[in-house]
Amino acid sequence: MKNIYRLRNEFSLKNYNTEITRADFEAHFTKTKGRIDFTFNGWDGKSYDGESRRAHVYRTDIPGYEDARFIKVGKGLHYIDEESSVLEKATGAFHKEAEWLVDVGRA
């Protein structure tokens, strides 16, 4: 897989280079039936102890990134860092960490 941040170069970014259009998102990302438990590991201001959330997995058709897993939370499109697992202190379970990639604009 290519460097995940280079995926941003595949799009025409808007809003201070932090946002892709809804049309680009819908054209290149597909929601799967799969779901993942993940954590933001504190950068969301809530999950400092590894508290997890659950979301649908998205996949992309852009060459070089077909194996990457993405989630959409609110307007943010995040990728799952497959090499980073975080301990949820309350349950003792490990969850993958989600990292922000880009925001998705409104339709």
C-alpha cells in the first residue's frame, strides 16, 4: 500500500486543503457490510483511556489503496492504522486506532 497521506493528492482539495467534495467521496469510496471497533485514542477529546466506537468500514477504488480500511465519523474521513492497537482500559480489549485523513463536504 502507498503512503496513506498521498491519497489526498488524488483529489482536488477545498477549504484550506482539508476537504474533498461529496461527489469525490461517493465516487471513490464504498460502504461495506463490515464494521470495526476503533478508538481515536484521545484526540477526539473523549477517548483518553482507549474508549472504542463502532463504525462501518469503507473501501476505495483508487489504485494502491484497495487494502486500506476507512471510516466516516461526522464529516471526517479517517483511515484505520493497522499497525497501531490501543488498550481500552475499561474492557481490556485492544482496538485499532483511527487517524484523520480528510473532511467530506456537504452535497
